[in-house]
Amino acid sequence: MNVKQITAFLVATLATAHVAAAEPYEWAGGSVFREYIYNSEAVDTGKAPRKHFSEIDPGSKRTEMAELKANPRAPRLMTLSTKGVERAELLPEYWSGHSGTTAWLQVNRRPWVPLPRPAGTPGPAEHYYHTVLGSRAVPVALKDLIDGENTFRFTAGPQVWGSFDWGFYWIYAFTLRLYHPRAAEHPTASIANVKSGDALGENPPITVAVQPGGAPIKRVDVFAYYEDCNYSGSGFHREWHGQTIYGRPHQHVGSATAAPWTVHWNTEWVADQSQPIRLAARVVDEAGWHTVTPIVENVRFSPRARKVTLIRASEMPPGFGVRAGREMTCVLDVPSLPKKPAHARIKLLTWSGSHVERIRLNGVQLSPKIGREHDFSIDTIEVPPEAVKLGRNEFAMFSATTHHAAEVDWPGPVLLLEFGEK
């Protein structure tokens, strides 16, 4: 197909496209897989510059974008070993780009499929800024993969909202996971000190019992399923929490790199949970095998003297980005306030958040020192407890910049209130 034909196909497909994107298969528990990460060299040493590649709608008529349009849908190559593989999925890490941009993936010249979009948006997800970081997986048919060199292409379709003819987004990295049947060469593991029905205290240790397979153990990562700020861009507050940044886990419970494979979960600002918690760990060995432990279900926190309440945003407007003298607001509705909180803070995901110039809650000025320039960030803003009120609380951001807007990602900020001293 030529550019015009592909663009017409994407437009026609978007309205009926159903992406079977879901949480990664590892959360079925007990799985074994290998990972192939495109762009992982950006974090292997911790010193390399952050990398990304961009895609622009090749049908755009904007003349200043000629250089970007010169090589659209460039092939991204991966050499794979598919022997014995029983399941495959791709986890993208991408910034949604300009308002209304549609983002697409193609594997080895098979049909184009949309990249995963966040859940729960009042309107189409393309109307809301988002940065999806490894939280949702696109199933890949095994028949579409080759034992050897495989080609992955991305593209931006025309804008479906925001009519300035500039469909454009960034891909930070993507990870292909190939799942295998269990074998003696794979490590085995289980969570050793927590069982179903247990209650966890403050900052609990999570210990993983590990039996190596054919190679030494490199790392153990611990994850929890609970309600918190949506770090991953999925749109869910209650989920397996964490991000994948250049293929590496972040914002999870924690990692251990040596025996006894114990991780201490910092629960200082984890909100009280009305529903049970789930725990699992991922063991990685030097041969590249990843083994997921059985999931420990029905875990709760022990009662604690202090209380932490999480308030989700509501009335979150589409295209929450401020620049050129614009202010935007959303609502944090506090249903009960028995007393003044001892501490309060707001957490949110931003993109180019450093361009914000004023942040307020109920008219009270908060520190605007957040975010990165032209990059994503998880930001924490301390809030004077007296600024919080019962009922409707308005969170507002303003910027006069003529550069890129400071964007707030869906599903918006959360307000955390702590009652009682630590």
C-alpha cells in the first residue's frame, strides 16, 4: 500500500478496531519467558542518554515536517529464537504525542493493530494525554513471528481530535516476551514469608525462596496488586503496580540482587486498602530466563494507628495541557474529612511538566517545581493540610510558555491524606 492507502485503512479500521491488549500474561502466575528489548541499551549502564524514536502521520501536509516524514515506519529489527515458544506478546512504552494522535504497530508485514490505550476515559482515549509504560500487552500470533530476524514497524495515523494535521508520538522502547513451558533449566521460586490470608505490617519484608535452574540468579523483582496512583498509564488505580522503562521495572515493590532475596516494601504513603492485596515475584537468571512465582492472594494490611486516604481525580478534562496563558482544572472530591490531615500530597504523571508555572489547590499556591522537559515524570507535590477541604477541591495548573505544553496524563492526579502522625 502507498501512504494514502495506508492512511485510509487506518482511519477506517480505528472505529471498529478492538485491541485485545490486556495486562501481561505473567500475571496469570507461574509463567516462564524470555525478553527481547528494543532500546534497552539506554539504561544498561545507568549513564547513557535517554533514547526514543518518533513517528509522524506520513499523510500530514505540514511542510516543516519533511525530515521526519522522509523515513516513516522505519523497520525496527529483532533477532528471535522461537523454538518451543507457546505464547508471545509485545509491551510498548510510548508517549501519546499530539492531541488525537492514533498509534499503530505492525509485525512482519502483518495487519496493523493499534497500540494499547488507557482505560476508563470518558471519551476516546486519544482525547486524553497518556504515557503507557509496559502495563498493557498486545498479543502476537506465533505464526507472525520468524525464527531469526523479525521486523517491527510503528506509524502515526491522522489526528482524530485536534485538527492541526500533526499526528505525532514517541516510542521509548518495546519489549517482546516469548513464553515457554516450564523445564529443569528454569529457576523456580515462591514467596516464602507471606501466605494467603496473612496481614502485613508497616514496611513489610517480602522474602522469595529461589531454586536456580541452569544459571545463577541475577535479580528478584517483587510486585503487588493494590490501589495507588496509576504509575503505568494504563488508566487503572487498582492493578499490578509498576512501570517498565526501557524494559526495566520501576515503581514496583522493589528488587533484590543477592540472597536472601528479601525486599522491604515502603508503605509510608500506600493508602489504606478496602480490598485484598495480591503479591508475586519475578526471578531473572543470568541465562535470561524470567520465572514468575505463584500469586499469593487475599493479603491485607494490619490495622495501623495512622490512616492514609487516596482521592481520585474527577471531571478530568480532555487534552489537559497548559501553555500560552492557559489554566486548566480538575476536581478531587473529598467525601469525608473528620479532622484536618497531618500531611497531604498530590501525585500525578506529567509530560514536559517542567513547563508549568503555577499550581494551585483551592486557590492555594503549591510548588511548581515538577517534571522534566519533553519527557515523562511521576511528580509528588506537597500540600499544606489547611488547603484541603471537605467536598469539591479544585486542582489547577497554569503556564504562559510558548514552548511545549505541560501535560497531565490520564487518569489525572490523586490526593493522598494522612491522618495521625507516623
